[in-house]
Amino acid sequence: MPLEIVRNDITRMEVDAIVNAANNALLGGGGVDGAIHRAAGPKLLEECRTLNGCETGKAKITKGYDLPAKYVIHTVGPVWHGGGEGERTLLSSCYRESLALAKAYDCETVAFPLISSGVYGYPKAEAMQVAVDEISRFLMENDMTVYIVVFTRDAVELGGKLFKEVTAYIDDVYVADHYDPYREAQRSESFPAAAGNGLFRRAHREDTARNETIFRQTEMAAPKANLEDMLSQIDEGFSQMLLRKIDEKGMRDADCYKRANVDRRLFNKIKNNPAYRPSKQTALAFAIALELPMLEAKELLMKAGYALSHSNREDIVVEYCIMTGNYNLIEINQVLFRLDLQPLGY
Ligand code: ADP
């Protein structure tokens, strides 16, 4: 997936380059800088001494030494002074400069911490927004896998408006749907005195009888089905519907898969194999990228063999976003990440 938010210690990331939130001297410090120097070993500091520091908003590259990553890109984020001193511009520049360096060194995978969001005091949710905006912009033009690595204890501070709305919606839908009358009936059977007990059982018996009648009627009415005929009339598949929708929307293939946070290889696999069955996360990501209204989103999902269910929290998040016309996949993934749920786009 081109952009992924993960919980981890950045020094453990097995990527081509990790980015260090360094200071102007580039001679090590606290926070993530200290952790990276400890994990990379003393040779990193030796190389850093040869670099003559780094200006705020710029980036320099060294080897990774004892780290699993091949390179460390050192960038210096701005200190937060309330937002009125060009902090956003400087922070954006850190991401742009680091990504440009990663590209120049042919890195295919890069991991960023949330630069400036520790000792330098940039509010975490806003720091995340800058990271997501700049990385997404870069990925529109370039093929790379970029991770934003968030320390577990930081994740709680990454709230945001959409997160609050979605959690309220999950509470409503999840609780409402988990009221199951039959379970309630069974429960009250253990307490025969409970009111409504008989009523539930009668309703259940009536339902079963009604379903059996409908089934028999359908059986009688249906013409003798021929399996071969049925197979020859097979419906449009996921791949075909996806390509048709891309054309109908007047999108380029690349616009669609980039918006879906799906990489080119996976898209080509889907495109070239009409019987391809994507994961549910991929199918949903395309529904979001295509800005499909609810019915069409459900249809596309069905083509891949899936449904949206209220017993699944991921599905409720996506449903809420489609219903409210929020088709920003990265924003949706931020909410899923915060809720410890699987992101869209795999
Ligand atoms: P800055 O001085 O740019 O604010 P810090 O190192 O203080 O840099 O913090 C940057 C961010 O990195 C903070 O959100 C902090 O919690 C996080 N962080 C610290 N150590 C690690 C680590 N080992 N892996 C990933 N993130 C880390």
C-alpha cells in the first residue's frame, strides 16, 4: 500500500530509509533522534559530524549502519511557536525534501516519524495532517511505499473531527444492531417469569413457518434451472465493473488506484484478470476512490464476494463515510488506524 500508518518503533522498520527528526547540529539528541543513534551505533554520529549540520526544513542522508534500514534521512523540523511563524511551511518542506532525497537514492520504502511532534511541540493531529498531505501529494507523482510510524502512546492524541463523528456513529449502530430479540428470548427462557417470553417464541415459530412457505412457492414458480445456462450468463465481475466505473467517471487508471491507495502492480493484476478476487479492503478502497454512492459501493463489493455488515466495525466506519459523502481514503484510514482496525487499500 503506498501510504500506510503503522504503530511501531521506527528503529525496527525494515525499509530502505528511515527519517530522523534531528536538530540543526545533527549531532544526536533525545526522542526519536536518540533512539536512532542508539540503534545505529557510533558510526552514525561519525558520519553526521562530516555533514556540517542542517537547516530547518532541509534534509541530509547517511548510511543506516546497524539499523535494518539502509539509510537514515535526517531532517530538521520547526519548533512550534503557536503556528504563526511559518511552522507549517517548514514542516511540509521537511517531508518534501526527505522524499526527494529518498527518490534520488532509489528508495522504494521509507518510514517517517511524526516530525516536530515531540519536544518541538507541534500538535500531533496537525503534524499528522501535514505528513499525510505532503506524502499523498508526492505519491500522486511517484511510486514508493511510505510509512508514517506512530509510537503507540502517541496514537491517542490523533483525534480529529471525523474520528469523533465516526465513533459516535459506531456506538449508535453497533449497540442498536446488537440487540437480538431471539437471544433476549432465550435469556428470558431461563427466567420463565419474564414478560414477553411466550411472545418471542411464537414470533419465531411464525417466522420459520412463513419462510418455509415462501421457499416452497419459489421452488414451484422457478423454471427448471440449468446449471450450464446459468454459468453462461455469468454477471459482470469485479474487474469489469471497476474498469467500467473508471471509464464512466472519466478517470485515468492511475488517478483511481492512487486515490485508492493501491499500488500499480496490484491494480494491473486486477485489470488483467477478469476473475481476480481482491481483498475486502481493496474492494472498499476502490469504492471510495470512485466516490460510489452506497448502492453502487455495495454492488462493487458484492462482485468481489463481500457485503457491508453492522457486526463489523470497519464496515460501519466506511458506511458512515459513504453516507456523509466523505471519500477521502487517507482520512478514513486515519480513523481506522485510531480504532485499531484494518486500513483500506491492501
Ligand atoms: P521533535 O524534536 O522533532 O519533536 P521528537 O523525537 O521529540 O522530535 O519526537 C518526534 C515524534 O517521534 C514524537 O511523536 C515522538 O513520540 C515520536 N517518537 C519518539 N521515539 C520514537 C521511535 N523510536 N519510533 C517512532 N516514533 C518515535
